[in-house]
Amino acid sequence: MALLGLAFMFGGLGFLCWLLFALAIYALPVYVGLSVGALAFKSGAGYGGAFVLAVAAGAAIFALGKSAFAAARLPAFRALIGVVFALPAAVAGYQATAALAQLALQSDAWSVVFGGIGAVSVGVAAWLRLSGARGPPAGPARSVQPPQSAGAARAA
């Protein structure tokens, strides 16, 4: 029974860490969504209305940024849009990683080092999410030949 409790504890901790870094990647849309939700709640929208407006605002900011990034032809404008989304994510990644490292480490220097690694990782992940980049294809690369018609196969 104790092993089951440990498994649930580590599973829950892993889920919370994943959630923390997933939200850090989307720092700008999450911040905008929380701000709009708080403003809507203060103006009397209630919990449900504030939640719906918060989700809609966050999704709209991310969709707007993603479409602006895709539509931008100038590399400088594309880089500016990427930095606007990746910089808050990198700051959130630094803060989250440094805080978690301080729980486990006694050295402030190592917390800063791990915070820097977290900042770079989350910033790059945010940039890749915005740009829609995918990793390399899985498996060996093969050339795909288009299917031939029956007449072309007999002629060959």
C-alpha cells in the first residue's frame, strides 16, 4: 500500500511539473487570459462568464500571434513576434525552474544555473509552438514513388 501511495505522489508531482511548464510555454496567452478573466469577474460577469472570456482571450491571443508569425515575410518582423511570445515564457520558465531547484538544492548558484537552463528550454519550446515547427520525421527517410497506372506499368 505504501508503494501505491509513493507512485501516486510521484505521478501527481510529475503532472504538476508538466502543468507548470506547459503554462510557462504559453505565458503570454495565459497572462492575457487571466487578466481578462479578472477584469470580467470584477465587472460582474460571474465565475462562468469570467472563465469563458479568459479562455477566449487567451486562445485569441495565441491564434493571433501564430497567424501573424505565419503571415510575416520579413525575418525581422517574424523574430519580433517570436520574441514577444518567447520572452515571457523564458522568464516564467526561469522562475519556475529556479524555485523548484531551490526546494532541492542548497546552493543559490546552482539554482540560478538550473533556472537558466529552464529559461532556455521553455523559451525555445514557446518559439517552436508559435512557429508550428515539428521535429524530424520518425524512422528512416524513404523516397516515395507515386503509384503508376496499369498502362504505364505494362509499357515499362
